[in-house]
Amino acid sequence: MAGFSDYIVFVDESGDHGMAAIDSGYPLFVLACCLISKKDYMETVVPAVQRIKFDTFGHDTVVLHERDIRRDLGPFAILREPGRKTAFLEVLNDALRRAKITVFAAVIDKRRLLEQRGDGHNPYEISLRFCLERIYYTLSKSGQTYDARGPLWTHVVCESRGRNEDEDLELAFRRICEGDNYPNRKLPFVPVIADKKSNSIGLQLADLVARPIGIKQLRPQQENRAWEIMASKLDRNSSGDFHGYGLKCFP
């Protein structure tokens, strides 16, 4: 490797990518990628989230998981106490609001995908291709893809989902980076598949980002405070539009 870029990407999903049985209550697959400079990650994001964990639980081994927070499961059962959940969500939302991350997300309506293209298409791979293409474009504008020595490699951290799924992900990732992408060029990304127990702050942020984006597309009229924060993080063009830039809805 010639060198590393100054950035890292954390990836998580909402919904499942299977096409055989589509959940009518949540027929979407959402992939959310959070791009952040390593400097900001180390100096501000990680300390802020660890502080919240220490203040709330007394230790920092709790893994923030959107589903468990929403349902008060596991260590989040303490949030059932009156007023405690509201206070927790306020400080967590404030940390997300302050985090200097750029979000790239893809939302796949599996019903429409099945109708238009059949079941031979993988929502995860479609989403990953779009996100990597957009992240590459953003990094290239900042001189973070190549230098005089060669490629500047950016690590893309994804959560492990099981051996077969991880193998499929790695194959799709490498196929995309080898040239199966819109600019038809090699993309300097390296996949890192991390165990759920790694307690990566970046992966936990990506987990918190994914579902609010999906809910906004599924039920746009529903109150969604988290979406308001996420929308401000989506990559945009020079006119301020995030459609097709920070957010791709397909088909």
C-alpha cells in the first residue's frame, strides 16, 4: 500500500437485504455510510460518545444499538425510568448533531425492485456501489484518493453478519472496487469486517443513522427528529440538493 487517506468510513444497515420474503411493515433496505476524518473521530466523536456512556451507564462497554434503545432492551432498560430516556436521547442527538460526519445512504424499496428487475439483484450490492462511488468522488475532490506515491487507501468498516454474508460482502466490495462502478475505475477502498463485540463507536453511529433515513422514506409525514439531524449530514451538491448525492432512493 502506498499510504492511507485521512478519512475512515463506517457502514451499517437497516432492514434485511433478502428478496425471498419481504416484510410489508418495513419493505426497505437502507445502507448508511458515515465518512469522517480520523482526526475528528479521535479527538471529538469518540470522547463525546464515551462520555455519554459513562454518564448514563457508569462504564463504556455498552454498545449503542438503535433497536435496543428504541425498545428499552438490555442495558437500555434503565431508560424506562421517567424522564431518563428523554434526557439520554437529547444528549445523544446533540452528539450526533455536533459530529463532523458526512453521510451517504441508499434506500432500496425491495417491492419495486422485485417488480421491475426480479429477484436476481442484491440490495446490499446496489447500495454499496452507489455509496462507494459517491464517497470516492468526495474524497477525490479533497485530494484524498491518490498522491505522488500512488493510492491513498481508505478503510471501510462494516459490521460482521455471519460467515456466508461476510464472504458475499467482501466479494461484492472487491468487485466494485476493481472497476464495476460508474466511473469504471479502481477505487482505493479496503474492507474491514468487524465483530459486533468490537464496540466501535463509528459503527454505533452508523447504526443510529440508518433507520431514521428509512423511516423518512417509508412514512414521510411521521415525526422524525433523528431524520432532521441526519438530513443535515447528507452529502450535497453545490445547490444544496442531497438527492443522488448523499441519498439515493432506488428504483
